[in-house]
Amino acid sequence: MMVSSVHASLGALLSAHQSIGVPEPLKLAGSEAQKQKFLPRCAAGAISAFLLTEPDVGSDPARLASTATPVDGGAAYELDGVKLWTTNGVVAELLVVMARVPKSDGHRGGISAFVVEADSPGITVERRNKFMGLRGIENGLTRLHSVRVPAENLIGKEGDGLKIALTTLNAGRLAIPAIAAGAAKWSLKSRASGPVNGCSGGNPLASTARWWRRFPSLPQRVTRSSRCWSCPARWPTKAATTSDRGGTGQAVVERDGLRDR
Ligand SMILES: Cc1cc2nc3c(=O)[nH]c(=O)nc-3n(C[C@H](O)[C@H](O)[C@H](O)COP(=O)(O)OP(=O)(O)OC[C@H]3O[C@@H](n4cnc5c(N)ncnc54)[C@H](O)[C@@H]3O)c2cc1C
């Protein structure tokens, strides 16, 4: 929440990395060896991403089409598929990839979760997606083509992947309201307290009212016709009037039905 009061894209980066990326599924279902191998890297700064969604699979991840085919007598898996909306996927060092293991002799099969090195041969980040908001988010489209992953990178057992992914998302998604609340609080505060972060004028209503509270002897009637350059165009442009109500020295600014004390 605090990070997102600076920039929501940073909140998204942290959330995708630590709430749904490699650390959370490993905490939930990883082996001791996996925790020893990957968690110190994540703590030291290796960014991770969570690759579940596909171009044709979003709310219904049980239909995912990416495959993980056992090779080398079960010593490794070969991953194939396309993953969409991969937050951090463009910059990540480690990935959690959900893919379906086909049922075969000695393999229970089903959707399974793997830790994958992002620089493995066969992984291509095909593009960085653009969003209307969250413009700093490193979210992309990743193609996996015969990506070899050692069997020791399977998280939990074959077929556990969907449960691991959804359990991870249950807790991980709690970051989203925190991000939204942090950004909203910052926005409200910046509008209510005048110039911030290079904003040339801030909220003329709030800052004018504060000015008159501090200096009640100033002329009690002003008009303002210009608006802050940094504020959205929808900020009202009609002139504001300021007056001292009842001789209390407390200024009241009224404009377009808005009132700020
Ligand atoms: C900013 C952002 C970051 C993301 N980061 C990641 C990430 O890091 N990793 C990852 O794997 N994915 C990520 N995603 C993808 C996200 O998880 C999916 O967008 C989400 O699962 C929804 O899937 P979809 O976009 O395909 O929408 P759809 O599943 O196509 O849904 C579209 C609409 O239809 C509705 N709908 C769907 N099914 C039904 C139904 N049965 N009944 C009624 N209504 C229905 C939905 O509620 C929605 O309104 C990210 C998405 C965004 C926007």
C-alpha cells in the first residue's frame, strides 16, 4: 500500500514477484531443497513472475493448453505453450509456469507448476503489453518452445498445479485492493493539500481555503479563473469565490456546488 502511494506499477511489480511469483508457491508447496535454492535468490533481488493465463484461457485456467512432456526417462520436462499478461515476465529472472503433463505410464498427469529459469533456451518474450493505466508494468507475452526443465523444479506433485496456482492467487490478490487504496489515498491527499510532486498549483479550492485560514486579514473575496496545469482538464474552470462566513476568520470556498473549509 505504501509503495503504491508512490506508483501503482511498483506495487504491481512487488505483488507479482512476492505474492504470486516464485516465493509464494514455494512457501505453500515447495520442497526444502527448492526453498534453499530459490528463495535466497528472490530475497537478493531476482524478480519473479507467475505464468498461468494464456491467449485463450483467463478466468477458466483449468482449460490451459501449455504442455509439460516428461523426457529423459522422467529426469526432465519439456514445456511448450504461450503465456499472456505475464506481470514482470519481461524482466523476470525466475518464472512459475503452469503447464499440463499428459497422462502416461508412471505419470499421473494434470496441470503442474514448475520453477523455470527465464533465460532457458526456448523462452521468448514476444512483446511488452501496453495498458491504459499501470504504464510502468513489465507485463508481456511469453512463448515457450521445447523448454527443458529439470524434474526437481516441479513444485509439489504432478496434477497439483491448478490448486497451487489458485491458492497462491487467493492470498496474492489481496495486494490489489492494497495497491488501489494506496493510490487512492495518495490522490486524495495530493488534491487536498496543494502542490505536490511538481504540481504547479494543486487544488485551488483547498489551497485557497488554507491560505485564508492562516491569513484571515487578507481580502475576503477573490476570483480565480485559471486552473493548475497539472490537474485533469475536467477540473472546474469557473471562477471561485471566497468569503469569510460569520466573521469567524474561517474561509469557505464555494465553486460549482463544491465546498472546502
Ligand atoms: C494488469 C494485469 C496483470 C495480470 N498479471 C497476470 C500475471 O502476472 N500472470 C497471469 O497468469 N495472468 C495475469 N493477468 C491475467 C488475469 O489473471 C486474467 O486477465 C484474468 O484471469 C481474466 O482472464 P481474461 O482477461 O482472459 O478474461 P475472461 O476470462 O475472458 O473474462 C472476461 C469477462 O468475462 C467474465 N466471465 C468469464 N467467465 C465467466 C463465466 N463463466 N460467467 C460469467 N462471466 C464470466 C469475466 O468476469 C470478465 O468480466 C493479468 C491481468 C491484468 C489485467
